[in-house]
Amino acid sequence: MTKKDIMKRIFGSLAALVVAVLGLLFAIGTSGCTALPQDETPGPAGMNAPAPQMGEIDLASIRHAVEAKVETAANGDQTGNEPSAETRTGSAQTPQTRAVSAEELQDYDVKIVSLGPWYVGEEHTFKISQCNGTKKLWAGDYSVTVTSPQVALPAFEIPTYKGTLDRLTITTGGVTAIQQPIVCRQSNAKVTVNYSERLRMAITSGAVTVWPLGDASSQLPYSLTESRGGYFAVNPTGTTTLRVQFQGYISGSNETHSKDIRVTPGEWARVYFSLEQDESFHIMVMGSDSDAGQIDNGAAWF
């Protein structure tokens, strides 16, 4: 056997060995792999699941479903006269409601949030004025929240509203319309101030200031003739403490009187300042909690 023949055999053996090794590696690498069926795709959690399907929501039905409702602590005397016995005990309180005009409703915001099973937390936001036609969404469950334009700082006569439809199911291949009303209730709190006639006669100058406790930068001053309601952002799921403070001259004496009150969304806290026969200063708050505890029947004297 010649040297040339020996070299051919060596190279032939090496080539066969390389082919065998490559084949073995390929077999090992593909032994644990299974192709996905054509009708399945990886799910959100990495598991195989049916491919998400699409449906549609009737946007116009959102506009027709929205209804704003104001629920307040109620009427009562706003003239400066001494509150009646019925007002003091809260028995004169009756809920008040009103509907929001179609023009006002145009500026409301809509937020649709996916609850699953696909793309949980995905949001779609737009204005009520844009609620025309339909919008494609993944089939599944959604929440629909409608809010009026929000105001960060306290302001007079600017109530804010919020309403939520907890669950709306979008069906595959169909158009889903909202059938039940979305009631938007007041989400901030209203505070009004008033004075007894005796106190008005004794005040030579002064004003009332209201602010969220711990946030003096958000003060809202009330002049002695202010009759409008001030609106304050509050904790949406609990109570918010507001400080109500009178500072001014009473019968020539510079005095400061304050009280902390707790308010909740939609509440109307009516603060009434009075000067008694013995010259003592009193603050009455109706329709609110106080730092002394729950107020019986919505009213208390301090």
C-alpha cells in the first residue's frame, strides 16, 4: 500500500467521524422540541394556549350609558341664621341629585382596562367626544371607567365625578354594547362656610382658610361674604382630613379658631361659625366626620 492510499483512508475515516458526530448533536438538540400546532400560540405566561380572538365594543353605547349623579349631605339653612333643631340633628338632610349636560359630558375621559385572559392591564383611553363607531379589542373581560376633568388644587364650584363599570365581556367576532348605566358620582368633597348674625356683627375683618392637613400649599381662602362651595380632592377609598381655620378681629380682638374635619368622596361639609351670648366661639360641622369621632346623624357641635 502506497503512502497516497494510506492518506486517503485516514481522511475518509475522519470525514465519516465528523458526519457521525454532527448527526448525534442534531439528534440531541431536537429530541426535546415539539412543534406548536398551527392553531395555537404561546400564551402570555409562556404556556401554549388558543390564539387570542378579536371582538368589538360599541363606543357610542359608552356615551349613552354615562349618567352623572351628585349625592350631597343636603339642603339646610344657608342664610346665616341659627340652624334649626332638625338641621342640628341631621333629620333635615335629603340627598340631592342632578344629571350632567351632554355638552359638559364631552370633556369626560374614558379608560378601558383589560382584566384578562389576554394582556391583563392593557389600557385604552380617549374622550367621551370620541365615542363614535366601534373599537376592536381582544375578546375577554374589561373594566370601563369614566371621569370628569380632574382638578389638582382646591377650587370653588368645580366638582369632579367618577364612575366605573366593573366588568364588561367582549365576545369573539361580535359587537358588545354597554346595556347598564355608568353612574358617575362626585369624587371630591365640598366645603361651605357660614356665620351666625351675632358673629357677623362682631367681626371687623377676617377670613376662613381651608386646606388638606399637611399640605399648606393647597389653601383655599374664603372671604367673609363667600357663599360658593370649595371643592377638595380626597382619598378615593377612605377619608381625608381638612383643616378649617378662622382668623380675624372679633370685637377688636385678634383671634384664631380652627377645627380638623374628615371628609369622604361626594360629601358636603357645611361649616357654621357662631358667637354665643357668653362670647364663646363655636364651630359646627354638618355632613362630616370630626377628629372626635363619628358624628351622630351627620351633624355635631364643637
